[in-house]
Amino acid sequence: MDESTQRELAVHLALLRKEKRAQSGLEPRLVPPDEATAYRVAALVAEELGWTVGGWKIAAMKEAMQRALRTDQPIYGRVFARFIFESPATFEHRELLNPIPEVEYAARLGADLPPRAKAYSEAEVAAAVASLHPGLEIAECRFMHDAAFPAPSAILADGAGSGSIVYGPAIADWRNADISGREATLSVGGVVRRRGTAKEALEHPVQPLTWLANELSRTGIGLKAGEMISTGTLTGMIRSAAGDDYLGDFGPFGQVRANFV
């Protein structure tokens, strides 16, 4: 895929985001041939939009979620600042594109992790985290989930299905807490629909953060202080509908809420 075709796809994906519109399928000539090209297109989409990047999403840290997302490794995407909200948050369901709420830990950075030759260690990344929060990712996709759903590289070009992040209060003394073992639940209308732990889904939020820091370092992008990173679902994916009220409950670590009207 040459540079002009990459730019053509980026302009198109940016327009879909601006217009809050999804489409069925994608012309074969516009499907990125590999992940590296897809991530380059995603960067061009951000450039076309001109929106401030407020953070990142990470997905598919373990094999089960990789199978669900048709990948063989973790993936990431930009989250724009205008779509990062403090809990509780209210969304108009009709303005979202097949929104999928997912319970996740969200980390806010307190220091830059810029590109460099040496890989970042988990200790270095943990030290850069200013706060850890209960969170909900509201994933969206600019492609309809139909028979023409395009190849995974097209989804990466679309920011890996990035949408919004909703975050709750900071978890006190998270470095000394049992983050991996604490069960989190996702309730819809007061009924628990999903359960999970960080250990089952991603071991510990610092692990996907370290992976992302090194991926963005390797590609010359880096992470910046103030960015909020959603570290991967603990409870899997769930369909949503207008009128749904979602509660992510992390027990003593707090709650996060989003409702769709």
C-alpha cells in the first residue's frame, strides 16, 4: 500500500469519525497489508482529525481475547481527549457505533515515557504511573459487524476500535494492593452480567502498560504525562442498548458508571 493510498484511507476513516458513521466492509485495495501499515494509517487518522490525543487503549493481552479479535498479539489505539470522562458518564446510544462496554483498569501517567533505544522495565513504567482507576472502555468501530466485516488490519487502522474511556476515583495505595487478584464485575441495570480478574485477563495492569510503552518507544511515538491508558478488558465484551446502565464494580477499589440514553 503506497503512501497516497494510506492517506486516502486515513482521510476516509477520519470522516467516518467526524460524522459518527459506520459502514459495511472496505474496498480490498484500502485494507492495509500488515499491522505496521495499519498503525501508520491510524497515526494519519489522528493527524487528519487534529484532535488532541488524551490516551490509549490496549486489548488482547492473552490468547482468548486475541482469538476473539482475530490477532496473535496485543493491539493498541489512540483515545482522543474529548472522549475521556470522569464517572458517572452519560452517552446517547444513537450517536455511538455499536458501543461495547468493557471493565478495565485505567492508568494515568505522571511522567513521560519517551522513545529510547533501551526497553522500559515494568518497574520504570510503574514508577511513571500517577494513579490507577476503575474504568470502563466504551469501544466503538467504524465498520459494521456484518458479513463484510474487514480484516483485522482495517480495525487497527481505525484505532483498534477505540471510543471512550470512563474512569472512577483513584485507587488508594494501588502499588501495595492485590490488583491482580481482585474480582471486578460488570452489571447492567443492577444485574451482574460479567466477572473477571486482572490475573486471568492480563496478569497486572502494569504488564500491558509496559508492552505499550515499548511498542510506542520502538515506533518513535512514546507516552506522555497526563495520558490515560485503558489496560485491557477484565470481563470480556458485551452488547449494549439504549436505556442500559453499566456499573463496573471493583469492590474496595471503587466503582465506575456509564449509562446510555
